[in-house]
Amino acid sequence: MNEFTLRIALADDHPAIRIGLKTELLRHPSFTLIGEACDGEGLLRLLEDAPADVAVVDYSMPGGDGDSLGLFLQLRRQYPALRIVALTAVKNLGMVRSLLAGGVECILSKADDIGHLAAGIHAAHANGRYFSPTMAAMVDMVEVRRTSSSAGALSARETEVVQLYAAGLTVGEIAQRLGRSKQTISAQKTNAMRKLGLERSVDLIHYQFELQQA
């Protein structure tokens, strides 16, 4: 192994995808595949035994909450020097926003050419950004909305609901605290998500975190 070799860990629950990714990785002498996993737990076990420079991880694998956001956060806590490349077949602005807010800035779509894998890995290792074409278009949309649809685009009451929900309060608890009906709070939360281009309630939490870090 020379000084330019990057140690790569691979995690995807689809064997055919793993074979394709492994084949592409082996084409590059600067990459060494340290191992493969089919889920988050397997990846964590792999990293305990074999350190890696970059982990290439599927966004949607068995276990967790249906996505790998929690896994990515855990990897960042346990292995701060590890860089992450996210793979996804999902086309969702909320997903992209959540990944960016979680510090994952190398995102590849499974719909794009596998040739983007090497560029994504090198960018991740350099602590840079890389998006395959499908993801680049979505990131552009997210960042345009971030500029034009900041919290100021929400009403004062919608902003208040978003802040309290992101702080961990339920709709019922927010209603009780603010002296409004649950129906009103639910409607304000729904309107805020629509304005922000979010599809899942959990994305409000990631949105508020992203806003605080800006």
C-alpha cells in the first residue's frame, strides 16, 4: 500500500449494487477495499476491525428509521476522521437537505453513471463537495430555496411552531404552550413544511439545525 492509497468501506443492502461498486473500485489502484457490509450494524463492526478513510454508504438500508441519517451521525461521532459518500436512489429535496445539514456533502445518485464514484471518494477524502448530476440539480434547488425561502418567508406563528417542534415538543404540547388548538398547530406545521419544501416531519428538525448552523 502506498501513501496515495485510500481505504474504502462499502455498505449497501443490494448484492448486485455492491458487486458493481466493488468492480468500479478495483479499477482504481489508489483504492483499497477493506470490506463490505449489507447494513449499518455490519458497517460499524467492519470499522471496528479495519480502519477506513472513506465509507461509501447506501442512504436506505434495513434497520434504523428507513434511512441512514442516524448512521451517518453515529459515524461522524465515532470516527471523526472518516469521510462519507452517500449513495441513493431517492429523489427527494427533504432528503438532500437533511444530508447536507448532517454534514454529508458527497452524494451520488444510483441513476447516474458509476464513473462518478471515484470523483466522489476523492472529493470526500479532501473534505470537499461532490454531487453526481442528478444530485447536483437537487442541491441547486435546495440552495435556491434556502436563499429565497428562509425562516423569514414563514409567518411568525409558523416559525414559532417549527422552533418548538424541532426542540422536541409534540403538536399537542405546542398547542398547550401557545394556547392554540391542536388543529391550528398542525395546520401551521403543515404550511411551514410546504413552504420549506419538506416532506417528512423529521426534516423540520434537520432544517432548524441547519438554520442554526448557518
